[in-house]
Amino acid sequence: MILGTGIDIIEIERIEKTIKKWGKDFLEYVFTAEEIAYAQKHKYPAQHFAARFAAKEAVLKAFGKNSHIHWKDIKITNDKHGKPLCIYGNKKFKKKIFISISHTHVYAVASATITS
Ligand SMILES: CC(C)(COP(=O)(O)OP(=O)(O)OC[C@H]1O[C@@H](n2cnc3c(N)ncnc32)[C@H](O)[C@@H]1OP(=O)(O)O)[C@@H](O)C(=O)NCCC(=O)NCCS
């Protein structure tokens, strides 16, 4: 059963500028070590950081509330085929979260669906 959906789009340049301004402080506040390593191994890391930022925002929208959820409680990983997976940090959380990501050089977009 679908319990919630969310979508978010972001200008990659906005994330790029934030990373330039705040560096590690911003990255480590928002992203897990695994997310940082994934983005940094690519030619254009900001594209993958922006996509993960959008994915986290989409998950927050799918929840329909954002209180008590920290950025890093929502973990975005990729399976061996590159498909993005979402792990929500709270162990009591038994529902599933499906996400999808796309990006151009200008925008990153992500959608999230929570199911029972
Ligand atoms: C998967 C694929 C369709 C992505 O499309 P694209 O136009 O190259 O790239 P987009 O910008 O739209 O999307 C990129 C995002 O797609 C997602 N993605 C990558 N592989 C994926 C897969 N197998 N299934 C679902 N999503 C995938 C990732 O989240 C990626 O962003 P990220 O690296 O920041 O996590 C493309 O890589 C492709 O056609 N691969 C070859 C065929 C393939 O492996 N198909 C898999 C299904 S059988």
C-alpha cells in the first residue's frame, strides 16, 4: 500500500555554490560518508550531491512532515546496477522507501514513494 509520495528538483549550481562556501561542514552535515564517497568518485560530484539532496527532500515530502528527521537519517545508496536505494535510519521503521533519481548538468530531480 502506498503511504506517501514526494518529489523534488534542485539546481545543481545551488549545491555547488554551497559546497564551495561551506565545504566539509556542509557535506558532513547533510550526507553520509558513503554518499560523499559515491559523489566524489564521479567526474561532476555536485550533480550526485544535488541528486541525493533532492532525494532526501523527496523523502521528507513523502513523510508529509519533517520534524525530528535529520538529513543523515535518510541514507541514499546504489545497488550493483546503479539503482538508488533508500535506507531510513530509524530501526523501528518497517516501511519501504523507493526512490528514483535523474540529473542533467543543470538540474537534479528525485522522487520517493513510501509503502507499507
Ligand atoms: C540506468 C540508466 C537508465 C540511467 O539513465 P541516464 O539517463 O544515464 O541518467 P539519469 O541522469 O537519468 O539518471 C542517473 C541516475 O539513475 C539512477 N540509476 C542508475 N542505474 C540505475 C538502474 N539500474 N535502475 C534505476 N536507476 C538507476 C542513479 O540514481 C543515477 O544517479 P546517481 O548515480 O547520482 O545515483 C542508464 O544508466 C542506462 O540506460 N544504463 C544501461 C542499462 C541498464 O543498466 N539498465 C538497468 C535496468 S535493466
